[in-house]
Amino acid sequence: MKTKPKIYGVLDWISEERIKNEKGEAIEFDKHPFLLDIYDDQAQRLTIMKAAQVGLSTLSILKNHGDAKDLNIDIIYTLPTDNDVKIFVGGKVNRIIANNPTMLADVHDKDSVEVKKVGKSVIYFRGTFTKKAAIMVTADRLVHDEMDSSKLDIIADYEARLQHSKYKQIHTFSHPDIPETGVHNDWLNSDQKHWFVDCPHCKYSQYLSWDIRNEAKMSIDLDKKIFVCKRCREELDNKVRIKGYWKARYPERAWSGYWVSLLIAPWVSAKDIINKYNDPKITPWHFATRILGIPYADGASKLLKQHFLQNITGESYAPEKNKRMVIGIDTGLRIDYALGDEYGLFYHGDSEDYGEVNGFMERWPKAIAIIDAGGDLIGSRKFQERWVGRVYICYLRGTDKKGNELVKWGTKDEHGSVQADRNRMIQLVVDEFRDKRIPVHGTENEWYEYYLDWNNLSRIKILDSETNEVRAHKWVRRGRDHRALATIFWRVGIMRFSSTGAIVGAQNKPKPNSYMIDADSTVTYDPAKLLGGSMDFGEEEVDWRL
């Protein structure tokens, strides 16, 4: 009788070859039991939302080396920058290879900082801040290390490198940064595995968590400085944490996701966690992302979903045909648009050509369009020529340190154009959404796709290269942002072409306190009226242990 061949995995290879880490120490799992399943996981989509120093970099190096050799797959391994690649490969990858004769033999044909030939396979190491990095080679697996510090639009470009592979694997792991972005977005789409432990006292099955406001979700007793059961509050010692197991919150989902917090690391005590929480040098952002391994948002770095949804009116609305409205248009491969007036936004969408926006201009004869200057250079100019006096081409620029103008309208030879401070305009609109000052007419379902573009914008810190101090802030995109930019163009138009220069809201609509500028720069008004007398982690409240 023919026996089935033994399934030889990475863990078998590590054990049989006695693989060592970069310090020459044998790889052990006594204190890292939570890594075992991840080593063996061959899901097409694998994501790990993690804290700092939990063994994931070593895991990824060994897992990719072993799989490249055993499965004959080519791998692209990305880090944020080319300099990160040099430090990572030189300081960790090469040292691990040097400590293991079997790995050294595997790479003897080609071994450089950027390329490792493992048997018949190749592992490429790339940064994400150069466009050419994403288009040079093909692969069977993409590994995105420190995803949240990487350039996410370039990471998206890498997916095209998998087109001809039968594997098409994507592995992402990172400290999370901002909610619903990067690795946290992947985690939300995954089966969301948590490390569960069973209380030896009351037999309650639970995962370890931190919440000083809710004892039912707090796994550490701050006074006793010990890990405790969230139900009976008895101590959970290290043996309990070591004997944990992974349990998926949504086992039916195809994406495999793991949350690796320092709370599940046996070498980190409850006292260590408390000391880090109380350390004045450790910020709330650092504690959340590096210790707990969950995203952190202070409300200033992102337009959170709840902040946007509070603006949804739940009612349909459109201005009458003889009323003024503004169309914001972002151009590129498609034409994205946002329609609104001084009473908020009422429609959005996209099209392959200018047919739909031409239709809007015909339906509302007093409509004004503010269109992106940099996307479709020819089409936007033709659109302006068709609707003379009603279309303004908008140039988004960096902050002018010499002046303080948010928006500057062109005059004389530059009439028909407008310049806007990109960062400050995005911040203005985000603040207005956050303060519930932009009514969004319609339902949540109708505006969900629109919000996804806002979700790809994040506010990051620009650090001084010498002092490492915050020099400025900048809104960056980590995916498509076209509807968000269309909204920026709409908001620029509202500043000039609404009766108040602002959004007045859906309720208690005030009468105009100034006249409206017509498309030909003249005004129409009634003098009598004018002079006569406004992180989370996403954990649900339900108990999903069983």
C-alpha cells in the first residue's frame, strides 16, 4: 500500500535544521506559542496586527525562506524605504543566514541586499517610496512589513505583480496606526483571530484586553498588578497565557488575521504593562499601537466613519433648477464629482467622460463647476470652453509660508482659475464634517462608497531630519481619494458662489445676508431684501466567546 508523503512545513525545517536567530540562539516556542499557527498558515490573504517586539520579523524571514525553498515561489518583501531595506537585510536577514549553514547554502548563487536566490526561487527586498519598485518584477507572494509606515498607493500597485501566479498570496503585518487604514483595514476584513485563554478557576474562555473604563473588558488588576479573569477576577498566571489558543471571530471569512498584543506575551508581566501605561514618556498613541497592537486616533489624523455618518440626513434633497449649486470635479482615469449647495452635499458619482457633468450643467443653468487642474489637462480645458464663465480650474498647492491665503481667485489674465491650499482645505472640510456642519442628504448606503475615499486620507507628521521634531503636518492618500478631492473643489466653490460663503445647514435656512455672484461676475439682488432687516478596535458589546 502506497503511503502519503509527509507534509514538510516551515516548522519541520526549523526543527530538523536547528535554525538559529540573528544572535545565534535556537528558535524556541516555549515563550512564543502564539507564533506556531502563523508559521503554518498558508492563507492566500494573511494579515497580522501586532505590537512591538513579538518575534514577527524573525518569523517572516524564516517563513518566507522556507516557503520559497519548499514551494518554489518568488516573493517580494517590502519595507517603507530603501534605507529600511538596507538596515533590515544587513542587520537581521544576513545575520540569520550567516548563523545557519543550510540557509547559507541556499543563497550561494545570488546574495545581495535586494535579492536573495533561495534554491530555484527568488526573494526581492524593495522599498515603497519609489514608483519603479512596484513594476520591475513578478511574484507569487507579496509580504508587506511595517505596512502602516509604507506608501500604501505603491503597495496597491504591487498587486499587479501577482497576476500570473497560481498562489497570489499577500501577507501584511505591521503596528497599526490609524483606524480603518493599512493593516487595521486588512484586519477588519479578516476572520479576526484572538488569543484565547481558559480561566482555571471559573472555566471562562476569554481573550486578554485592556480597558481601564470597563472592568468587564480589563484583563489586568491595576492594584494587584496581575493578569486576572474578566469574569471572576482571579489570577491568570503565565502558564494560562502560554496554553492559549487562536479563535476566529468570523471563521467564515477567507482572510486569515491575527491580533498579536504584548498582553499575550508570557515574558511581559502585568506590572510591565502598567509601568508602560504610567510612563510619562510613553504617549497614548505609543501605548495603543506598540503595546496593545491596536490603532489609535485622536480625531485629528483622520475623518472617522462615525464623524462622517453623523452628517447623514436620511432624506433626499436637490435644489430647484433655478437655484445656484456647485459641482466639484476631480479628473483622472475617470471623472469623479460631488454636487452640493450651501445646504450641503446631495449627490456624488463618477463617469468615463464629461457627459454626466455636462448634464448637470444643463439641468442647473446657474451651476458653477470647480475642476481639478492636474488630472485631465485637455478635457478640463475643453469643459471650461464649453461652459464659458461657469467653470473654474483649481490648482491645489502647498502651504504658502509667506502668505495666509486659503483660496486665491485668479484675476485679469488668470480669470477662470483658482488656487487652494490643499492641506488646509482638506483640514477645513474634515473639521466641518467632524463638527456636523456639512449636511449629507441621502442614506448611509448611498454615501458609503463616497466615504471610502475619505477613509484613504490620513494626516501625518513631517519630522525635521536633524532634530526629529514635528515640522509640519500633511494629508496623504493611501488609496483612491477622488471623491474627497471633488468635495474639496466643491467647498472652494461654496466659498465664493454661495450666499454666505459657507454651508448654512439643512435646518433653519437663513436668508442671504449678501448677494450672489453670477457666472459672468455680475450680481443680481433685491436691495430691499439685502438691506432689510450657523480607536477604536471595533470590539462589539456582545459576548462572542462561544
